[in-house]
Amino acid sequence: MTSTLKPQEDPLRGKLQEYAKRYRKQTLYWILSYRFLLVASAFLSASAAVVVNLDFLPEQGEKQVSRNDIAAILAASSAVVTTLVGSLSFENNWRTNRQARDRVDQLILELQREKPNREQIIDQLQNIIESRITDLPSREQVTRSGETND
């Protein structure tokens, strides 16, 4: 049956490619977000240290924003960004999507065989989807503090 269908006409191949594309996109999204927030946190923290030593900003002032105020805002922002990175499980989401993408890519290769076991490939795709669901924290599992309930 597989030999008579063109690759673009095979519904199983199309479904696998759809999942691979989705996981590839989500992997990119999570890793870029994760790295951006890490860099932003480091930048904000370093900026706070630099601002304290800037002589052209007032040291203190009643009606002006002082360099200490700016440094405090930058340091607090850095802490918030760092907390977001930890509580939103960026790294876990990235790894889970990357692993799912790699496993789907393997199924696409498996489908290239002369006589692929289509039922087994479908079962494996279901397992990938189920394991991804259990590996990613749901909204109900994430508490206000960002910890997951196991």
C-alpha cells in the first residue's frame, strides 16, 4: 500500500510531518525564550551593579530618581526574570519538545522502510504524545510559587 502512495499523499506521513513541524517550532520557541530570559536577567543584574557607580546620576534626591533607585529597580527586575525562568519550566519544556521531535523524526524514517509496520508507528506516535503530556506540567499543576505538584 505504501509503495502506491506518493509521500505527500500518505496520511500517516502527513500526520508525522505535522507533529514533527509542531515540535520543532515549539522547541525553538522554548529555547529562544529560555535563553533570552537568562541573558535579560544577567543584563539587568549587571546593569544594577554599574548604575550604582555612575557619577552623573544623583546619589539621592527627594524629587529625582537616584542611582540607588534605578539599581534597586534593575536588581528587582532581574530577580523577577530569574523567577520566571524557574517557575515556567522553560528548560523542561524545551527538552520535552526536542525529545518528542527527535522521536517523531525516527518514526518518519521508519516509515521509509520497504514494509513499515504502520500500526506500530501509530502506537509509537500515541506514546510520544502521551509521554509529552505527562512530561509537561499542566496549568493545574503549576502553583503560584511556580513549583509543580507531583
